[in-house]
Amino acid sequence: MTTIKGSPNINKDVSINNDKDLVELAGYHAYTYPLVESRIEVNGKAYKVINTHYQDPTGLDAMTVVNVETKEISIIYVGTDAKAKYGNEDIITDAQLLSDLTPEQITAAREYYNQMNERY
């Protein structure tokens, strides 16, 4: 096998949360608004919710999870949820994404990321 210098070995068993798990977490589980300490089973793997950020006036809803086995941490953002308490803000954000404006929800998402990055 030839390994190109500076590139990852794609055959190596890398412990990283795979896209299939993250899509399920974001596309389904995030919309159930699980509580901190909740355990979520995804494709035979366990994730534990270690932080939540719901009902932000900007419409931002997110959770931070840890893969119980690998200890990898991921932030899962809820997409547009028009039925949520601040669902109208999601719709406004969606429209603003097409403009040169920086939606408040994007600013809130960056702040949440920075908080989680500092904490974990």
C-alpha cells in the first residue's frame, strides 16, 4: 500500500463520528429536544447529551453530544423548525441567508460554538 506523505491513511480505523450518525442526530434527534444527560442510540452507537441551547429568541436551537465510546464531541444544530417557540425567527433567518445580512441566529450559533469549544 502506498501512503502519500501528509495525507491521512484512509484504510486506518479512525474513531470519528461518521456523517451517517451526524445526519441522524441533526435530522431527527435534535428535533426531539432531548434533555441534558439523555442517552441517544444512533446506528448502534451511544451518544450522551452534555449541553442544550433551546428557545433562544433568535430561533437558535442546538445540543452538544459526546460519543460515549470515543469521547468525541459534536454540536448538533436544529434546522428550520417553524413549529418551535421561535420558529418565525427560523423562517426570517432562512430568508436572510439569501442576502448580505448576517442573521442574528448565525451570530448566536457562533457564540454557542465558542462557548462549547471553550468548555469542552
